[in-house]
Amino acid sequence: MKPALTLPLQPLRALPSTALLVLLAIAAGSILACRPREQGPPRVDAGGETLEGEWGDDGLAVFRGIPYASPPVDELRWWPPKAHSPRSGVQQASRFAPACPQIDRIFGFQAGIAAAFGQPEDVAPRLEEASEDCLYLNIWTTNLSRQQSPQPVMVWIHGGSNRAGWGSEVAYRHGHLARREVGLV
């Protein structure tokens, strides 16, 4: 008999190990090289790519829309993720990637909850863009220097029961935990 935790961990095992290592290395700051803020946007070299993010108003380095697997479209649809191939040149990591496709009725449900608590319906999150090409992550960190001590890394997986939710919802955009010296993915 297999332990009860085996099934939920299967998707993590399907992730390419190099992608997982790159993800942790970026967030932990262990392989990063960054130019000072005065010299432009933050840049990191990781996984054979150079990513250029942007500085948040609060001094956090923010990298958005980082692919961790090949897009699950066409012949890759319904199969375990394939490794992401590094791209040449500087890759912009300043824009959120599309969310995975999801049902529309969840937005009406959330608007109804807002109304029940006396709030305007527009406080409920709205999906800005959806696509099957949605295997991306976002990183917030204060630690981009090799001279700083490594930080703990927290991987946040949004809720939604595989029916709704996305990593660029307004509630998740601000990196509150990263300001407490936690690398947030």
C-alpha cells in the first residue's frame, strides 16, 4: 500500500528537475548576478537564460511570467510537462503570463460574495487573459546579491480547486512575504 501523500506529489515529480532547481536557485539567490538598481532593472542569469525583471515600488526585485515547462499545447496537451528550453538573449520577465483556462461562473460567484458583504462587485478578481500556454511562475525577492545570506524560499500555489484562480490575482501581486526576507515564488 502506497502512502497517502504519493498522489498529490505526482505533479511535482512530473516537473523537469532542472526547472525546479532553476526556480529554487532564483528565489534563494544562490546563483544570481544582479546589477545595482541605479544601473537599471534587475537581471538574473539562471538555467541558461538571462531574465530581466523590474523593481517594485518597495525595492523588491520582481520577475513575472517565467516559464518552468514547455507550453502544454498541441501534441504536448494532456501529457506530463516537458522541460523548458533556454532562450537566447535577455528575456523580459516584467509581465504576468496568461492564466490557465477556467470556467466563467466562478467570477459571478465571487462578485455575489462581495455584494453579500456590502462591497462593490468589481472588488472580485477578474481574469485578464487566459491560455493553455500557462505554465509560468512569478518571483519576488530582496536578495539578489551573492554577498547576502541565502533566504528561505516559499512556493505559493494559489487556490481555486483546479477550477479558478491564477498567480497574478491582485491579492497575490504585492510580495508582502518577500519584504520579510523570504524568497517568494
